[in-house]
Amino acid sequence: MPLLVVRGIKPEQMMVISESLIEDLAVICECELDNFTIECLHTTAVFSGKIVESFPFIEVSWFERGQETRDRFARTVANHVQSLGIKEIEIAFNTYREDSYYVNGSL
């Protein structure tokens, strides 16, 4: 944890930034590199009867770490994605509650 679910950005693009991105995010979150997962979803966007490019969007699922950490995390993700030449990216956070998160069926 955290889990980044990526839409509208090709896996090949995410591969370019994945190592440095996770290194930077691990410092921000004060956790190990192997706590992070990046999943790139294949999406097909449809608009006005046509297939169009999916908008770059990343959902971050995590345990809350506070506004300052969330802001730093979002800025870091945006900076790395924009380094790929992607001008606009949206990021949304989903927060898990520790009392509702199970590993192998146990809290």
C-alpha cells in the first residue's frame, strides 16, 4: 500500500518513470519500495459515438497520511507523469480504514 491505478497512460510510459516515481513516493510516505503497486488499466473511452483517447487519471488507494503528505504525493506523481510530455493529469485518493482492511482474512 499505496496502490496506484493508472488509466489513459500506456504501460510503456509508466515503465519509464516507475522506478524513480516509487523511490520518491517511498521517501514521502516513509515506507519501503515494495509497499507500492502500480497497475495500468487498459481502457476504451467513447465520446460522441467514437473511440477517443482515455484521459490520464490515477487513483491512489492508501491509508491516510495527512494533507501535507497527500499534497506532496500528488505533486510528485504529477511531475513524473508530466515529464513524459503529458500536459494534464488528474489524481484522486481513496482512503482505506485500518479497521476495514484485511490481509489473508484477518485485520
